[in-house]
Amino acid sequence: MPDRGFDPLSRRAFLQTSAALTAGFALPSYVYAVGADTIRVGLIGCGGRGTGAALQCLEASETVHLVAMGDVMPDRLASSRKNIAEGIAERMPGAAARFKVTDDTAFTGFDAYNQVLGAGVDLVILATPPGFRPLHLAAAVDAGKHVFAEKPVATDVAGIRSVLATYEKAQQKGLGIGVGTQRRHHAGYIEVMNRIRDGAIGDVLNGQVYWNQGGLWSREQQEGWSDTEWQIRNWLYFAWLSGDHIVEQHVHNIDVANWVMGGPPIRAVGVGGRQSRTAPVYGHIYDHFAIDYEYPSGVHIMSMSRQIQGARGRNGEWFQGSKGSSHTSESGPQALLGTSAYEWNRPEEFVSPMVQEHKDLIASIQAGRPRNDLKRIAESNLTAIMGREAAYTGQIIEWEELLAAEQSLAPTALADVQFGSLEVPPVPVPGRTQVARGFIEGWMADLPPRRTR
């Protein structure tokens, strides 16, 4: 279903940060004042990642008070409240008084996000399945709230357009938006990136980024669950909710590639498929991708991602330069070989980057200079989508053409999603699948007639 609410942007316009403020936007409407003793936080999305992010935010600053929570599923909300209380007791008992969620500020249903936004919060953590992220980002900024958003921030081109519009509005309102790309807040990664920029490995000639691992959790449809509820509970395996694992997970490594290269690529070509995870419980996404990204300088970065049980893993980033090479991974940079050998040593007082990302956002808000990382993650997010579409379609995907494409993966407008029947689209077929149409229409092209909604 096409999205016509935002004009397509050129790559140049996408990369430019707008400096002009539009007179039509009001000044910030949020309650939080610079220098205040507390930041009242609301959590939207109470799964494992949302629960973890709430604990990390509480750990990041003693000014944080968690005051509201919301989730579509009542059982997820209840388990998250329990797990947060237990996590506080185990890791930071002194924070117990800052966990102030009550039954009156715990909300369920598809409108729970709006109820959290109306519960007197200053900052919201967005951790629902990513397909809902554009809707929740727009609502939070419209309500004048600062945001910490888990990655990715969109699963399709229509979502990216919405996110870009939200970025501009947040800039104009002076609102902060942090995102869950923890490598950008890892002391070792930051040190290596600074050295690369200082010429330690010379000109970057090529690179490889990987997230290869085994399988992940999955959930069979239970009696009483509608199709929509099952897809949301099993969200990893449906492209409208996760974007496929290249978008949902591998975006971390792709973001590092863009960090090194100073921006996103201009085109992509690639392959992928569904070889191991073929049962219905795995929806319709792929289990492996291999993408070649070409950057404006002519440099090519190879991207590889895989989720196949029993296969050996590899997770990290490698870059070859004219003077040496670099290697980074989740445990930190292992080696940087340039004009001189370098290995990063983890300091004794190392702060987890998943806590540091909250610290950095909160510090910027308290200093009156809120950081806004939304455009940067939108670039990396669209880069991952470009790789996915290259594999799904079997075509060379150009940045400019993708950004102009009329693509929305959601089965209906996100604000209208409700529990009910919802068909699983077929697995993408290279040579048949198309980018520039709606979810079902594009994937059904040239296939025999089939009932659609």
C-alpha cells in the first residue's frame, strides 16, 4: 500500500541536516526542565528488550524514575513489571524507590502507547516490535517527549519517510532522540573510529561486516491467539514487524560500516534465502543474506548475516586500508594494525555501552542540548532495507530509487492494527518479488491468484 504523505528525498537531501526552523512548529511542550532532579520515564513495549532497556536506563542515572509502562499484551506487561522489580533487587537495590509504576500507570492494548505518553512522562523508551516504531516515534514527538528508541526504527520505506519527518519535528522542538546502537557508545569502538579517521589504516579500500549466529526463539500459535496476536508475539519472523533479521539485527554491523565510510552506500546487490528455517513457525523471512554494498568512493563492503541453528557464528567488522587493517567486535577492538600495532584494553571501570547510550542521552537532555540520533539510524536502517530488497528481488537496488519507492509492508495503517485474521505472505522469490508496491501486492506479482485481504 503506497505511502504518499512525504515527498521522496534525494540522497543528498537525506544526508543534509536541516538548519532552518519552520515557523509553524511550536516551542517544546514537554514538562522536563533543565537541571530538574528527576526524569520521569515511560516504557512502551514490555518484552525482553524493553525490560532490559528500562533497567539500563535506571542504572544510567539516579535522576531516572520509571513511572509508566504499556504493552499490547497484559501478560507481557505483568511479567515485565515483575522482572524489573527483581532486576532492581539483584543489581541496584538502591533504585527500588525509583520504580514507581502502579496499576494506575500500567496500560495494555493497542492504545497503551498513548496512555503512557499521557501519564506525565518526560522521556519514553520505545521497545515494541519495530514495525510500530514510526507510529510511536511520531506520537512521542507530537506529545513533546524525549525518546530512547530501540533499533531498528522502521521496517519499510514508508516507515523511513515517517521517521525522517519525525526527526525534523524533533529538531524543531528541541527534543532528544537516542537509539539502541550501542557500538556508537562503546569506548573501544569510539577509540578505533577516531584512529581510523586520523589515518591509522590509511584510505579504506574494502571491508566485511558479519552477524552470523545460530537460531533464535520462536512461538507456535496457541489456542485463542488470533493471527495478528500470534504474529506480534512471534514478531521476528514477519517482515512487517521485524524487517527480517538483516534489518532487525544486522543493522548494528551495517551501522558500523556507514560510520567508517562517513555515510550510506549508493547501491546494493545480493543474495539470500530460506534454507533451514522453513517451518510455518518461522513466518516468511529469510535465514541468510550476503550483500555487496557500493559506497560513493567506489569502496565495496561485504555484508553477511545468518540465523541457522548449528552453524558457526561470526560477529564483527573488518576493514582493510592502504596502510593496515582494523577489526572490531562486541567484546571490543581486538587489533588495529596501521602505522603501529594497537590493541584496545578494557578499563577496570568499563561502562556497558547499553547503559552508556542512556547516560549520553540523559546527559544531553540535562545539559539543555538534547542529542538527536534519528537521522543517522534512519540512514543505516535504510541501508539494511536496501540489502534486504536486493536479495528479495534479485535486482541491483539504488539508494535514490529505493527512497522514492512506494513500499509499505504493514497489512493496514499501523494505528488501525487490531487482533483478527491476518494471512502470512509468501516467501519472497527473486525475479518475482518487487520493491515499489504494497506488501501483499508486490510479493504476489506474477504468482497464481490467491485470496488476499
